[in-house]
Amino acid sequence: MPDLIAVEEFFADPDFSGASISPDGTRIAYRAPAHGRRNVWVRGIEEDHDDAICVTHDARRGITTYYWTDDPRWLLYLQDTDGNEDWHLYRVDLDAPDEPAVDLTPMVPGSRVFGAEPSTEVPGTVLVWMNQRPMFIDVFRVDVATGAATVHLEQAEPGETVLLDRHDRPAFASQLSEDGVLEFFTIDPGSGQKHLLQRLGGAEYPTGTQPQLVTPDGKGLLVGTYQDSDDLRLVRIDRETGQQTVVAAVAGHSLDIMGTMAPDVLPPTVFVSRRTGEVLAARFVGDRPRIQVVDPDFAEVYAALAQLSDGVLGTLSSDESEQRWVATFIHDRDPAVAWFYDHATGESRQLFCAYPGLDPEVLAPMTAVEFPARDELPLHAFLTLQVGIEPRNLPLVMLVHGGPWAHDTWGYDPLVQLLANRGYAVLQVNFRGSTGYGKRHTTAAIGEFAGAMHDDIIDAADWAVAQGSADPQRIGIMGGSYGGYAALVGITVTPDYFAAAVDYVGISDLANFLRTLPPFTRPYNANSWYRYVGDPEDPAQEADMRARSPLTMADRIRTPLLVAQGANDVRVVRAESDSIVASLRERGIPVEYLVAEDEGHGFANPENQIQFYRAVEQHFARHLGGRVCDRLGADEPAPCR
């Protein structure tokens, strides 16, 4: 039986993460701890961490997203306040790294930066997308040195997305029509007039067509679309003719769009050349993610990179010459490792490992499995079992992903590893509605919240029991966001099935959830929440949403429950957790409730993560019988047994 690994070893900030190379190829930037938080460090290409300089100094909240600029003096990063997602863009001076960062985007509360890109047309500037007009996401040109901002492009109407070419000119636009069909337009560079180019699908694109990229010559639009297939492909739409040409496709596999929905934390859907803007490769969903090379000139580089790790290419950056590369790899038992590769010389070396104290040999492998739902819909899942523990009659944790328009994938997950290390079988099923497994699989979730989507989770757990891996009397359920909703559905719709549950920033009242989303999100919900669940402004649909809401069924709950919530959550507001907890406490039902005052939609600060996952460890140990680490005190880890 393997030794227990302390919670801190899984959930402390990584020693190193987020590595990328500078445009001139002379420096590497990355995140590492400083001032008790993740901060950005910079070092020379031949230097090690002892020579690096910490260039940001945030002691309140860790930094996730940073950007190189075309000027070697400046580096930019995004930061919000205690998880409220009101992102601002800050500038740091690499020539004077001890100077305070400068906020380039001072805005009224409730406005935020959605993204930034260095301009290829005007040196020394970046294009910044932000909603200084609350319902409109406009593009601003910001001078990095002075901070001067000018409007570059105003959004004509809420919900419209305008795509710029490499000369920063409007080239294409997309928008949802009243009937939920995605419409793509060309934009005339002289008059600014829009002309309908293509209409694509509807409910099969709950997050829109992803990605949406203008080709470097401005003559084509790259989108993820199904065409006549059940699998999502990367397709080029010709600007003049509307003709669709497949750029990347893998039979039986869909384009992995997760990186477009969370580009700051997940590997990209497409790898794009820093030098030319051409697509180098695309990522597809599978038992292990699959990389499809698109650019023949990149094939040789990719072949060399693939020799560095037995994992799957994760993130990638290069200098302007595309001779020097920094890459990370996805692996189920090995947290991210960063490598440097020089294509001109063939030199390669490991830069660092995220968690050098974790031995991959003692971590648990993740295995792809497949089984049918009760209506014969194929379900893909990942089962993780700890090495050294007989996989028979184990306590089982059903770990449900958020979204729900997302998917679980093969790779390292600290929560999965913690639970496996404590002796649980961990099963992550891509229930209907999950992306990545085809059009039919996604759209099968329409109208099935607290219905067939929940049945899929039960069917997956029943499969594990039938396989002999799981003890039917010791099944727990846990998830965040939609996964938290699924956990609450599990203990209301099937109140006798689960022996323990954890709701992490989860939805308890679907109607209230939709009404409290930030206003600028509403034009984008037609093919997602409104199509799959309902519009709370329609009385009949609201009644159906109430019937599918755990808060309405809270009187059925008798399962031991742990709830965790960020006080500043703007996606699933605190009232969602407060309401379900209050309902249980009014009935005298025990419920443990953790609220982090300095967090939003999910915990980012390591002390909050550690407190929460210690509570998860104790909660499941009490009610499912897994192993637990003894503690000498609240903050000091003791030896594990």
C-alpha cells in the first residue's frame, strides 16, 4: 500500500508553471512562488532559477495570465480582486522590476478586460478587449509605454464578435440570430458594411463555434464545425465563396475546444505560429489527447518535441525565428514538466518540474473506459485506481466536471491523485452534454438537467460496481460549478444512492443562477442555458427550472454534505450556496459550510485550497472510509499513516 501524501504537496502553488520564451529568444518567463503567491519571474535562456528576477509583486492573489510585448522592456499581466473577475491589465518594467506595476486599464467596477494581444501593425501597442460600456465588449488600442488608450473598434450590438486581421482591421463578424443559428459575416474594409457569409447549426454549439481565427492573408475564417459529421473539425471558410475546406480532422474524434474556453489554464485548441500566424497543429479529444500537425514545416519540430516526453504536448511557445521553443507536456502521473528545445542546434534540456517533490511512480494511472448509458448512448470516462491497492470493492468517488459544456480528459489532476492516494476509486464520466464526443452526445442533454444527465452518472457508478471496483454502499459524489449542481441533484433525485457529497461553488436554483449572471453574458446564452435549460423570464420554463433545482427538492436530502463557496463569485453567486445550506439547517440536517471571503468561482489561493481539500479528505474518510492524514495542528502537517 503506498504511503499517504500530504494535502499540501498536491495543492500548494507549483514550484514552477506557465513557462514561455520571449519573442527575441533570449529570456524565459514563468510563474513561481514569491510573497506567498504565484508571481512572474524572468531569467536568461542559459540561466537557472537562482539567477531569475521576480518581476511582479502580488501578495494578495496569484497571477495566472501574463503577456510578452514586442518591446523587451515591458511585460503585461492580468489581475482581478479576490476572484471577482473584474480583470485589469498591468504593466511591469523589466528594467526596473522593483517598481510598482502600472494599471493600463482603469475602469469602473463591473467592467473587465477579456483579453489582450500585441499589435502586429502598430509597434509598442496592444489591443485590449474590455466592456467599459457594460453590455458591449469593445476593442481598445493601448500604448504600453504611456498607458494611453483609444477606441479601436466599438461593438455594434451585444453578442456580436468581430475578428481582426493581422493588420488590426475588422475582417469577419459572428452573431447568434433570433432562431439560435450562428451567422458569420464578412466586413468590407472600406465601408465597414457586413455581408452574410455562412449560417451554422445551433444547439450543437452551446459555447459558439470554437475556435474563430482569421487566416494570416485575411482571406479565410477558421472555425470548429461539424459539417456533415458527428465529429468537430477545424474548417476554413473562404471569404469570397463561402466554400468550406477541412484543415484538420481525425475520424471518430472531435476538436478539443477546452483551450478556447479557458486559454489561461488549459492547453490550446490550435497551436499558432508566432512568426506567421499560420496554424501549426490542432488538438483532438481521445483516450489521450491527439495532436494533428497541420503545417508541414512544423512536422520536424513536433517530431523532435515528441521525443522529450512520453506525455502529450501541452503548451508551446517560440521565439520569432521559430528556432527556440519552450514546451510543456500532459501526463496522467507527472505534473507539468517544461522543456527547452533549440531546433537549429538540436539541443534540448528540461527547464523545471511543477512539483519536483511528487514521484510519478507512486501516483495513480488514469485509464480510459467506455460503457453504454441505459438508453445505449456511449459514455466515455476515466477511472483512476491507486497502484498497490487491490481494485476490488473500493469506496468510489464520482467526480463530476463543470460546464456542463466541457469534458474530463486524460492528464494530471491533483484532486484525482489525492483521492486515489486515500484509497478511493475515482470515476470521471463525460455525461451527455459534455463537449468533445460529438454532436449527438452534446445535444442529447437538451432538457435533461436533473434527468438523463444525472442518469448517466448513476449508470457510470453502477458500471464500476458491476466491474467489482466499487462498493455500492460507499459511493460519494463531488463536483464544482455544474459539477456542484450535479452533486446536489445526486442527493435529491436519488437520495439513498450516495453516502457522501461535496458541492463546490455549485448551482442550487437554476432560475436564480441565470438571473444573476453578469448582464453582458445574456446575449451569448441562446444556444446554451436558454436552449438546454430554459429562460427564467418565461413562466412555464421557469416552473420547469424550479422542478429541476436542488433547492426545490432540499427536503429530500439526508446525505452528509460539504459545501464550499467563494464570497465574490460572479458566476454562481454566494446565494446559491447560502440557500441550500440554510434550507438544511432549518430542518436540523447537518451540513459543513466553508466560505472563503477572498475567493470567487473556485479557490485560487493555496491556503484556501488546502483548507478545502483537507475538509474533503476528512468528509469522505468519515462517510466512505478512506484513509486520512493525521495532523498535529490546523496549519502544520504531521507524518501521514
